[in-house]
Amino acid sequence: MKTKELESISIIGLGLLGGSLGLAVNRVFPQVRRFGYSHRAVTRDKALAAGVIDVSCVTVGEAVSQAQLVVLTSPIGTFEGLMKEMADFLPKGCVVTDVGSTKVFPIRWAGRYLPTRVEFLGSHPIAGSEQRGVEFARADLFDGSHCIITPTAQTTQKTIRFLSEFWQGLEMQVSQMKPAEHDRVLARISHLPHVLAVALVNSSDPQQMLMCGRGFLDTTRISSGPPGVWRDILMSNAANTKAAIERVIKELEQIEKALQDGNDKAIMKMLSKAQAKRNGLVERKLRRKELPI
């Protein structure tokens, strides 16, 4: 199947990502009929009223029964149960994907519960915010962002091409990674930053925080993300996140030792190294048009 042949999509989970996906699909693929499911009727009603979906479905089976593409946009902790629910209703040839931040567990569940007449290929569009809810959905949420797809040895080239074209159609840059590699890398560049932001807030005095400037607020912004969603992410990638924490602890211990020893040269070296690495990262992101100028 090619994206120009896509006529129906099922969005399972109608929060920020699911809502934004529905709006983006309507903008780029206006011919596609959008079926949506959320376990809460009020959320389904909001999504329908906001033009996020065309059809509001009361059950998962109803939502996927006519879909050529199913996208799981709910928290990772719900994936296993949803795959069980949808298994008997998925049409032959349907492609199932997700937007989860970890990949090993979703792929394992898909292999266990989804029928062989469909194909699962994990996706991770790296887009979003600390906000939650369909009322915050934006048609441009994915524009210029990166999407990682995680094929396995069983994934067909046809499905890889189709899903790559789909995300590229939503103006995303697409790359491929093995599922286990994805989880290792994302533990360091996504899950660890969230853990550090949480630790910084929780180790700070509430009254003293009132005097903070933009630096503190910028550094801790992501700790405002939904706790339930982040619990699922961290628990589904616990070993990799633990390894990432241990790595940053070593860096903190080096800074601690330099401060203890009064070693200003070591402090300057570490600060300069971080400055150069981040400046290089920003420059590269700007060249690739992944950041606003």
C-alpha cells in the first residue's frame, strides 16, 4: 500500500499526540477517514467537536474494523491490553504502529497478540510537549521533527516504505533503528533528562524555588509532563534508564571532586567541553532545519 491509497486510519488514544495526528492527517491526507477511540466518552466528544476525528468509536474493535492503518497513541502501559482487544477485529493487510517512547516491549506484545494477517512496525515521532489532552492538539505538532521507525527481521520492505512515506508526509524526517538500540539511545537523550528534571525539582525547597529565573524553569520544564505516561515509559525501559543514570552520576562525581579539591582548571575544562558539545548540536540542528531560526 502507498500513502496515496490510504483511505482509513484508526487513532487509538485521543490526547495531545492522537489529537495532533488526527489534525495533521486531515491537513495532509484529506481523503482519509479518521476513526478514533478513547475510553472516555467526554474525550471522544471533544475530539469529534474539534475535527480531530470523523467517526467516534465506543469500542476498540469498532475503531479498527475498517482501518488500513492503526496508530496507538495512548500511554505505553495500555498497549498490551489494547492489542488483545483489537486482535480479532483487524482487517487483513492492516498496518499497526504506535507513537511510544520505548520499542522492545510493544514489539514483543505485538508478536504475542496481533494476528499474522496484519503487520506491526513501531514508530517514535519525537514531538510533543508537557501538555496533555486533545484540547492542546495542533496540526503542526510533527512539522520538522524526527521520527524513528524500528523494523525487525520480520518487517517487510513494503511496510517500511509505507510507514516512512506516511510520517514524511506529515513533514517529519524519518530514520530507522533496531528496537533495542532505540531504547538504549532514548534512555540517554529523552528518559534521563526527564529523570534529572524530576530529581532537581524534588530536591529543591518550594520557597527557594519561588526566586528562580528562566534557567531553572527551562531546565525543569519537562517534569510537568503527565506522571502516568512517564511512569510507563521509565518502567518499560528501566534497565537502560538505570544505566544512563549511572553514567551521569559519574559525571557529577567528577564535578563534585573538582569542587572539593578546589580544582578550577578541571571545572573550566568540563564547562567548556559541555558548551562546545551543545553549541555544535544546536548548529547542526539549525542546519538540518530541526530548530526555528
